[in-house]
Amino acid sequence: MVYCRIMRSASRSSSNWRPIIVPFLVLAAVSLACGSFAPRPTPIPQKPSSTPIVEVAQTQNTPIPTPTRKLPTSVPTRVVPTATFTPTPVPGTEIIVGQPARVAAAQGLNVRKGPSVEGERMGRYAPGTLLSILEGPVDVDGYRWWRVGNNELSGWVAEGDDTQVWLSPKIGSTQPVDRPVQLGDEVIVTVESTGFLKLRVKPGLDSLIDHRVQQDTQLSVVEGPVDVNGYRWWLVTDGGGVSGWAAEASRSERWLTPLE
């Protein structure tokens, strides 16, 4: 706007104002080149923040110690009860399951199906019979019962009463037993009528006599039985070269008696 006014004045009297206009034009050009002459605002310094700056320390790979578990200083002692052992009776002093026993009753011993005087009678063991104790004891009817057996018969027998022993653990040495002969038995010659036993080459009365064996000779039964001529025959030997077939018994007399 100033520039326009000056230009109009100049057109009127250019000669009079020339000395004045030229410096002014120079000043106006400088103003237009440099922009407005408005003063710049004075920057206001900002107050420092009152919040403290916390410096974070750099983390390090420091191992974290494992806490030690404290154990009790005294360990309680476990109390183990002392084992008590029942001594096993010596064989021959008491009747024991799995051990042998011998019939001590002078008239033999009845065998019953069950442990009771009311039990069914199954047979009778001869005096001196050697038996195996299979089961027991069972106390019934005022008696002590044992289940016993051998190769012929098994069942329940009473041990005894208040005055007598019928079944004894004292088996002693081998002794003759009044029972039938079995394969594998040890037998003794019991021919009191003639005093000797005939051993034949084959079973039968028609066979040749090979040996004559005296009373009380002990023999082993190794083969048989064979039933011929109304007799039961067994092959026996004394272990020293004497052997042959012998008849077990007649209707009235036993010639071969088992030892137990």
C-alpha cells in the first residue's frame, strides 16, 4: 500500500521526490524479501519435571540360589518287633503232619471217613502199621483225630484215650506188619510150619525150585504180583544173588510179611 501511494505521488512530481523515493524503495524491497517485521515470540523456558528419573540397572544372569531344605536333626527309629519262632518238634516226639507214625493199638486201629466216633468205618489198620500223617489234628467227641494213610487205605483215626496211645510218633526200627505185600516192600520170611520158603524159577507150583530161604530172612520185592494156582506170587531177592518167585501166603499162614 505504501508502495502504491509513492508511485502515485511520483507520477505527479517525479522530479521533486526522486531523491527521497529511491532510498525508500530500497528499504521496501528489503522488507518484502525478509518478510514481516512482526517480532518473534520469546521462548518461555520450561520448568524441569519434578518426577525423578529412575535409572534401571541392567539385569545380569545371576543364578538364584536354591533354598536348602532343613532336615530334622534326629531321625525317628523304627521299632521292629522281635520275631518269635515256634520250634519244630523233633520227629519221633510228637505227631506232625508230613511225618510217619505207627499204629500202637494192640488190636489195631479203626479208620473212619470223618473225624468222629459217628463217622463211617472204612477199615482197620493192623498193629504196627506205618502210616503217613496227612492232616489234623481235629478235637471231636473227646478224642484227637488225624487223617492218615498208606498205599492201601486212608481216613481218620483217633490218637488215643486217657489211658492208651493208639497212634504213636515213635516208629522205632522196622518191624513186621500184618498187611498184604506191595511192590517195593522189604519183607521177612515167616514160614514157621516148615522153616524155609521155596523160591521158584517162575510163578506157579509146577515151576522148578531154585532156592530155599530160611525163616526170618529179609528180602526185597522187585516184581509182581502174579496170581497162579490160587496163590499170589512175588519176585524177591536178597540182594546177594539169591532170587526167585515166592507165594505170599496161604489161607491160614503168611509166608512173606512186610517190614515197616
